[in-house]
Amino acid sequence: MRFSKFIALVCPDGKDPAQKYQESLTQIQLADAHGYHGIWLSENHFSSKAGLPNFQGEIGITPLPLMFGLQIVERTQQIRVGTAVRNIVFSNPIRVAEEALTFDLLSKGRLDLGIGSGYRPWEFEGFRIDMAEKNQRFLEAFEIIDRGMRGEPFSFKGQYFDIPEVTLVPKPYYTQPRPNLFIASGDPALVTLAAQRDCGVMHFSTSSKDHLESVYQTYRKVAEPLGHSTCRSRFPVTRQIYIHRDPAVVDEYAQRNLPHYKAALGDFKECPPLDVLKKRYIIGTPEECVTQLKQLQADGCDHVILWFNFGWLSHTEVMDAMTLFAEEVMPHVQSTGSTATATTH
């Protein structure tokens, strides 16, 4: 099983944003040393408007995730860098493609570009984009990005974008035929599009067993006849995690953070009990986490993106949790197979 780390640079009021970036870099270096597969960076705008319970501040201070990603590449040896997700509705898709091509070249093929259409109303308000337009804008932007990153001449004319014939540079080199691309969606139409265009599919914490399997089967039926990989590791699932050796500490943490879990799940009127949380999150002692991950693997998942600082843990707590997970959980959950989403030099 592949294990990656999700980074949402949460910055409560009164905290130093420069310190938050530095702490995240230290955590990422630890992940690299312990064999984590990748780092996935959120993209956030105007995030003080989020209105989370019992929290004042910015839930994310990474408006330009791949700019931060260049620092990660400089300070690590092998860990991959992904976006979770790059909102392509807010940006000129030509610039997104150029940014990805440049990053993939400078990182020697370490990019996994996760893209999405966004869901936070305050971000659409800030960019003066009607949320009712987001689906069509996403489809047009995706077409431009996917074709543009392949290094061949192309043109495009749609409702929102009109691109004359152009060829983007730098052309793909380390990753062929273009940098790795993931679509964050469970919508059957977008899953089908991902399968047709040889993209991975990203899932988030509310994805159930039945939903994961439905997405995979939809993808497989389209991808297999085209010769595209259907390896399970192309379907990363994000899970909030809390791990500690002491069960009493685990229970106290879960109870203290129930409002955050309820807000993230979105489908409970009341705060769910701990046993329900453990079905949607990775929460417990190392032994309990192994059991939960093996069940997730049995449900068809082979790549988990772990959100260690959910609930606003301190830097020291995150470092301790990452180390404990790497030493006492990762060795006991083996991968079901490898994957290659593209050819690399």
C-alpha cells in the first residue's frame, strides 16, 4: 500500500505563516526519509472566510502550491509532489499547463497534478466566477491542459476559452506522454473522462466502500479496452488520521475534535460516535490503524493520502505521529501491486 501525506497549511490567528511553511518542510523531509510515497498540497484562497467551528484564522495559506513544491523538491530526495487539488476553474489553463510542464522538468518527473473544479462559495465570489459555470469551465480547461501538456500543436474553441494553434514549452521530457494527471471527482461522467484520457482519480474522506468500488468499475470498463492502467494505486483516497500508542489519548482526541469530523463528513446531523468515525478515518493505536488500513485495502484501496494535522495538531505532535506510523504501521500493510501512470526517463 502506498502512503502519502496531505498538506493543508493551517494558520490560526496570531501564528507566523513563515514558521508554518518551515514546519511543513521539516515534516516533508521526515516523510521523505521514512519512505512515504508523496506529498499532496492543497490550494486555498481567501480561507479566513471558511467559518469552521472553534477556529479563527486561515485554513490554508497555499494559493500557489507548486511554488511551494519547488522548495520541497530542493529539500528532498525522492518523494513525489502532487496537488490536491489545483483548481483549474480559477486559472488560465495555458498557464496551468506551462506551470506543470516546468515543474515536472525541474523536479525530474516527480509531479502528480491533481485537478478539480472547487466547491467553496467564498473562493468563487473572490474570483467573480459563477459557481453554476464551474462544470463547463472545468471541462474546457481540462481539455486545454491535457492536450497542451503533450507538447504537440493544438487549438481550442469553447464557450469560455478560445486558443489559437500553439505549442507549449517546455515539452514533456521526464514524464511521457505528459505529466501525471489526476481528476478529483466521483461523478461517473468525469470518471469516464479520466479513464478515456489515462488520468488517475482522487477520492476524499466521505468516500464509502460502495462508492470506491463503483468508481473503480466505471473506470475499468472504459480504461481496459484502451490499454490504460487500472492499477488500484491510481485511485488515491484521502483519510484524516490520528495515531497514538495510548488508547485513552486516542479517545480524548476524537471527542475533542468531533465538531471538525462532523463538518468534514457532512452527512451527520449529530456528532457520530467513535466507532463510526473509525469507518471513515484512520483513528487509533498502531495496531488499530493496521486493522483499519487492511480493511480499506480489502475494500479496493491501495494508495492512502494521510492528513496528519486534521484537528490542528502541533508540529511536534504531527512529527511524532508520522514517525510512529512509519515505524509501526507501514511495514505491516503491503502493496497489492505497482503501477506506472506514465513513462519516465
